[in-house]
Amino acid sequence: MSATQTIQTGPTPTILLGRVEGDLSIQGWNQPQISVHIGDGGDLQINEADDAIEIVCNDDCTLRVPEDATLGVHGVNGDARIVNVRGDVAIERVDGDLQLRGLGQAAVGQVNGDLSVRDMRHDLAVENVSGDASISLILGDVTLGNVADDLSLASVVGNLEVRVGDDASLRLNPTAGSRYAVTAGGDLSCRMPAEASVQVSLTAGGDMAVRKFEQVVSDQGKAQNFTVGEGEAQLILVAGGDLALIGQGPDWNADSHGVDIAVEVAVQAAQLAEQVTSQIE
């Protein structure tokens, strides 16, 4: 029989989860308490010590936590989803897919499935992803040690350091002082504003195409180095297969306008949905 338990906390608790034997779902809310729900036949252990709350669950586990909580997750046997938590989030291992939405900052060790991340206020660091990765709307730095399959990435405001085993598709708007370095084992395509200010270094094992920039760049050869605008950012792309760098026209801002606004709207929408759900319950 399923069970729910409520734990009173302050607004910024530290929550440590031991091994979760099923799926894990965590959602932040504006209540100073933790609600823990486990599936049928599950065993739940909760310990409070040294200003931290330790939770161990041997079944599917659903938590609602204060949105400014700090989370530490040891491991998840199934899929994991964490939404609207603004404190630091650290995850050692997820054996299924991992989805992160509306977080403050996150550090992840191993993801054995696919990774999906959207709307982060600060940095994202991931050591290894065994499947595909989709990353978008990150206001800090992004470090992906290894993505085994394909990567889709858009709108990273800070620095970018990524290694991809297969293909990579990027949409970037380089900011002054930032460094963007992506190495892909397969094909790599990148779109960015044609009026960007960036130093560009391109290396391809296959064909190379550079389009829609004012600079006259030859498609011959396996390497290209040139500067767009004042060269205030740095872009380094390396592809084992084909490589394409495409400049976007003045309508670029219509596609990627207002990253800060987009993140804020997404977070507010999540908070509103949580409040409505709480009122219904």
C-alpha cells in the first residue's frame, strides 16, 4: 500500500537521498516542509541528523521540497526528474533517464540513459551520459565530460566545454569573454549570429562548410581559423565527421531573444502550477 509522510523543515533544508530503488520525482514548492510519497510495498526510512534530512526508499519515490532546498542524491535505479529547486543539486548516479527543469545549479556524475536539462540559473556540470543529451537555456557555465550519443544544445550564456561521441547540433550566441569548446566524434553543426564577436577555430575529419558570414572563408582543407567582429569570445569546434558553421541574420534575436526572461517565465509557470496543485489537494 502506498504511503505519504510529511516532515516539517525550514525554508533551506539539506536533503540527502540514499539509493532509490525505483523512479525518483522531486519538485520544489513554497512550503517549509517535505512531502514524501512511496509506491505500493515500498519501505521508507527517514533520519534527521546534523541539520540534514536523510531519506532512503526501496521503491518509486515522489518528493515535494522547499524550493530553496539543497539536494544530494546518491543513486537512482530508474528514471529521475527534478523540477524547480533553486538550491545546489548534486547527483551521483541515475541508471535511467534524467530530467532537470528550473534549477539553480547542478552537478551530476553518471547518467546511464538520456539527459534533458532546461532553464538553469547557474552552472551545469555532468561527467558522463551514456545516451543522448538535450541542453537549453543555461545562464551559467556548462561542462559535459562525455555524451556517448547525440547532443542538442542551445542558449548557453557562460562557458561551454563538451565532448560528444556522435553528432552535435548547437545554437549559440557567444558573449564577450566566454569560451565555447565542443568536440564531436560524428558530424557537428553550429548556428550563431553572423554579427557575433568571436575568434573561430574549426577542425573537421570530413567536409567543412562555413556560410553567411562577411568574411570570405574557403571550404577547402580540414581546418579554418578566422575572426568574426572584434573577436571578444572564443569558439573551438572539432568534428570527426562533417562540420558546418552557419551565420544567422538579424532575425536571430526573434528566435533566442531574452534568455533571462524565458528562464524567469518558466520558473514562474512551474511555481504557479505547483500552487494550483497544492490548492486542489
